[in-house]
Amino acid sequence: MQDPTLSNPDWVVYRVEAHEVEFWQGDIQRNHGRLRYRRSEPTGQAWVKERLWP
């Protein structure tokens, strides 16, 4: 069994901090739904959901 405390020195860790994210939801009739989530202002702690289409 390998030692789980060892790490590979070639590994890199990244952190992504999003302020806005958009999702597309597919539909059989190609009427795709679009949703955008963005950080609320001024605190930036909560997310606001917006429907873009339809």
C-alpha cells in the first residue's frame, strides 16, 4: 500500500474564484434554457439567479 501522506512534486493546485457563471440546459426541441448566476453586490457572498432564455 502506498503512503497517502506523500504528494507528487509535479502536481499543481489551482483555485478559481468565479464572479459570474452561465449554464445552458439542452432541450429536445432545441429551445435551450440559459441561466446566469452572479455574485450579489456589495458583499459578494450570495448568488443571484437570472433566467436569460427563454
